[in-house]
Amino acid sequence: MPRTAAFFDLDKTVIAKSSTLTFSKSFYQGGLINRRAVLRTAYAQFVFLAGGADHDQMERMRQYLSALCRGWNVQLVKELVAETLHDLIDPIIYDEAASLIEEHHAAGRDVVIVSTSGAEVVEPIGELLGADRVVATRMIVGHDGCFTGEVEYYAYGPTKAEAIRELAESEGYDLKRCYAYSDSVTDLPMLESVGHPHAVNPDRALRREALAREWPILDFHRPVRLKQRVRGFSVPPRPALVAAAAVGAAAATAGLVWYASRRRSTVA
């Protein structure tokens, strides 16, 4: 039988917040950003959860954030994420998403996290969740081991669908038998690329599309620590986590995800 997979968007689909913006305090304490940037990312988190901005506003923010992360030492970013991962991410994982991941693994499907957030943030979260692969934004790293501020690969919109198709070709996935989950209408190309698309906590535009196409609409609302789940989150032995499109944008708090997450809601 052809292999199958379940593709999950990350922010507001598997976890309750923006994965990148959640690390703002850690990056402040690590000296990567100042207090003003912390306040700005706190506002971004609010906007991400509650509203949106137009395309021009988000493009300006993307440029600002790309410039802000220029010069960040990549190894330091990875260390800060590793030190605070369990404290910051574990409590905001949706119980319903964790159950779905278990069910897909039990059915023999690979689990792939497909996120606009940077690889330095997404890869550790993927490992925590027991994902087999991740697709994430990546930024160019200079010879000094620091971000240059330039984007090499942006995992957003149609590029997510392209990455899924490339994975299907290399891994032998039958996309007609695969599953996909997302909260945003910007992930419509990703959802359309599989035979079993699902809208999770959808924005207004995606809800309209899901209703029109008779796609399942799921409501995830129970963030819970993995160890506290009734069933217990047990991950079977899996191959080492593979970064399908990673190395990138730990542009974290000041990451490109602000741009993507705010852009998601422009259509809503």
C-alpha cells in the first residue's frame, strides 16, 4: 500500500498561540531583543489571536522583523529554545491535536508539521510532539553563525503545498489518502492538496470555504500538558526527526511568523 501522512499547521492548530512569539521573554532574557521589542511582540500575539492587518501593514512588519533578527547568533537561539521549550510550549498543546497525532501514528501514518515559524523553533516542537518531519521557514546564516536577515525559504501559502508535494514524491505518500489540518485560509493550497482536509479553529474565510466544500470543522480548545493527559502521550519509536525545509528562521519573537500569522487574518 502507498504510504500516507497527516500534515499539521502548528500555530492555533496544534498549539494555542504563535510558536515564535511565545519565546519573546526567553529572547529578551538572552539578550536578543530589548524591552520595547518584547512589548511589541506581546501586541503581535494579541493581534495574532484576535484580529488582523492588511497586506501592506504585514509586509512592513515582515521587513522590520527580518531586520531585527539580523545578527542573532543561531546557536544561542537554539539553546534558548531548548531551555524553555517544555515550560512554554508543553502547556499550550491542544489535547485534541495530541490525540489526533496519536491516532495517525497508530494508523501507520507519518506526522508532518508544516509551519511558517522558523526551523529553530519548529524542529524542537516537532520532536516534542513526536512528528516525523517538519517543514519550516529558513533564513540565511552567515559565516559567523548569525542570521543575515535575508529569507532563504518562506513556508507560507502555496509554498507549503509545494513542500507537501515534494515530500509526497520523495517519501511515496499517496496524497489522496493523506490528511491535513489548519486554522487559516492562507493554508487553503495545503488543504486542497490532500484527500482529507480539515479546518481546525478556522478563521472566518476558512470556515466559509470548509462549509462550502463540506470539509470537517474541528474545535480544539483544551490546552494541556502532555504528561497530564488522561490517555498519556506516548510516542512510538520513530526515525530521527527530519527537517524537510528547515534550518531557518528562529526569527522568533521577532520572527517572520508575525508576518505570516497576521497575514492569515487579512482575508477573514
